[in-house]
Amino acid sequence: MSYYPYAEQYPVNRTMPEQGRDRAEVLAELKAIASEEDRTWESGQISGSYYCGDHDNYDFLGDVFGLYAHVNAQRDMCPSATRFEGEIIAMTLDMLHADAVADATPCGIVTSGGTGSILHAMLAYREHGATVRGITRPNVIKPETAHPAFDKACHLFGIEMRIAAVDPTTTTVIVDEVAKLIDDQTVAIIGSACNYGYGTVDPIEALSDLALARGVGLHVDGCLGGFILPWGQELGYDIPLFDFRVPGVTSMSADTHKYGYGFKGSSVCAFRDTAYRNSQYFFLTGWTGGKYCSPGIDGSRSSGLLAATWAAMVTYGRDGYREHARAIFSTAAKMQDAVRSHAELRIVGAPTFCFSFTSDDFDIYHVNDFMRLRGWRFNGQQYPNAIHMAVTGPQTQNGVADRFAADLAEAVTYAKEHAGEPAGSAAIYGGVPGGMTDEADDFIQMIMADMMDHQQGLPDPA
């Protein structure tokens, strides 16, 4: 893998070009690159990342986005932004059963993605805790399996992060461990529905009872599962309650750019009551440029993303989402059955559409090493080493689950034959868990250095 991509095929811009290039030439170049990169996921062998996989949907959303891409979401000049955002939030709240809330006014905010929704929720809890409870040293408590975006939010907002242990068998948080960590400065506790690593749902109802008893907020991270678990429940799958039907749930994150099948860069942070959402508003009334009032962290936003997200939701509708969920859950069950057919492999916990598996007989990364040779790209995990597969639309194509089963059988044989050797893979979130040596730390340092170099400008490849 090159860390200076396309240098052999196309000119590299190390400085601003003196003269602009022809638009047709640039477009042809980008079309060629896009077509080449699309082939990496069109086979259905990539975990997560490409949740829809339908080029007709992408083309349609591209047309919608193009109508509004140049538009800033300014309500007076472009009131359509208010319509799009308001209806995105309303449809999400409907899906998450906000109608069950009788004593408050559910609301939300459209954010830039899952991390954005988590940031807004944590900021809201910090500010609400300070205003309502006089908290000066806020802390939140998350399961160790909850997303690192919570740690990032705490780092950015000066909140203490406390980590609660997870039952290694169920991979869900131990509620008693959460209870031990709550004190008078706790603003919120966290549960996942489902967690990224294992596809398992934390005991939200038990966390709700705890939150209500101790007077703290409860954020349910549905960034991954928020737009598919509700349909799985409607289809009869055994998925515990996790949404606003649970009385202690005070906020949720759900990504429209995952199983909502919108473009990347959109998510919804939903609140049980306006009091939480309003807490994270920002006001500066004395600025010389005029009174500055911001409902979220972002300033300017393209209405293109709002329009495209809205268009995805209204064209799929409940029936469309339900049928896509039916195919995904069915495919996930078939792939999990393939894993269970091998005594050497073990599914971790009780997963949903997303699952993880490991081995007690050999390093599971040997399986990953072999599967990469067959074109599969999984997400690697650690503590313990495991392989994670988030089933999406591309995996529901005919023959993909059968190909997974056949390749996995060969991979198990390979892993047994190489059990005494070090594997070549490692666990890097959002990265490629393969093609590595046993010097993993050196590799990671190289990746980080490369990222920083590219943020500062392209170095001389020599």
C-alpha cells in the first residue's frame, strides 16, 4: 500500500498550480479514480464503510446534493434547510419511538456524523449539569466497549471519563460496575446499541433504572445500530429495548450516513427534552459583528447534505428500510452460521447484524491474513484479538455469504497450519488490519507520522 497515492499515475500538487487545469480533464481523472476505488467494495467483501452499496441511490443523492451543494444553511434566504433538518429529526424521533415520551418535548440536531453527535451530547450534559445541578467537575461513565469518540469528547470538553468493565462473555457492560463509578459529579452514563466491536446491545433498561435512581442522564449510542435495530425489532429479531420507550434514556445518537443510507457527513443527536439540547447552544451577544447564536458546533453547513439526507429517508421510507434490514439480518445470520460451523472459531457475545469472532486454538489474525488474500477486508480488534464484520448492503448480493463460508473454511485450515507463527495483521480502527509485520508499534508510528506530514503539506518523496 502506497502512502503517496497515485503519484505514478497523475501529477502531484506540491504547490498551488500557476494555471488551472481543464475541467473535463480533471473530471475524467476523478472518474477513473472513483471507478477503481469503488471496485474494492462492490464485491461485498468489505466490512462496514459502504452501508448502502446501491449506485442508483448514490446517483440520485448526488443529483439532490448538487441542487443545494453551494447553499449555506441560512434559514432566511433558504428556508428549505429548516424543512430538511426539521423533518430529518422528526422522522428519526419517530423511528426511535419518541412518541412514548409523555412528560417532555423530544427534539434533536443534525450533526456532521457519529462523532459529531457524541460531541454534542457530551457538551449538552456538561452544560446542563453545570446549570441545573451546579456541577463543576463533570464526569461521564462509559463501557470499555463504547466508541472512542466519547473519550475524544471528554478530552475536548474537560470532562472526566470513567470506564466501566464489560462482561467478557456477553461483551455488555456490567451495570453494578457502572453504579460503583457514579458520584455527585456524574452528568451521564452511556450504553451502546449496538457497540461497534461486537454488535451487542448493552442492558439499556437496567442502565435506565440506574440513571433514574441516581438522577443522571443516559446516552444511548446508536450511531451504528440506530437506523437498523428498530427495523430488526419490527421483523421479530430478539433485540432488547434501547430507545425512548425506556424512560431513563435522555439522548441518542443515530447515524443517517450509515444504515440511513445518506451521504457521509450526517447524523442525528436526539434528545428526550429540549432542556438538554438547548444546554449546548452557544450565544455571544456583544460581538461587534452582531449577535452570534449557534445551535451546534459547526458554523457554515452545506444544505446539500441536509437535502440529500432528507431525500434518502423519504425515498426509502419504513418499508424500504425494513426490507433492507431483512436482507442484512438474514445475511448476517448466514455468515455467523458459517463461523459457528468451525469448532476452532467462537462468536463473541450475542451479536446482531454486526458480529465478531475469535479463536481459542490459534491467533485469529492468521484467518485474517488468509482472507485478505481472497479480497476480504475485516476490522481487526484487540484484547482479545478478534475479527469484526459489520454486514451491509453489498454483502446481501447473491453468492457473497456462500463465498465467505468457502473462503473461511480454507482460512481455518491455513490458520491451523501456521498456528505457531506470528500473524501479519493487527488491530487499527478504520485502517487496514493486514499486510503488517510483527513490528506493529513501528508501523503505527509510521502511519501517524505520515498523517501529520500530509496535514502540513506533501513532503518530497525522495
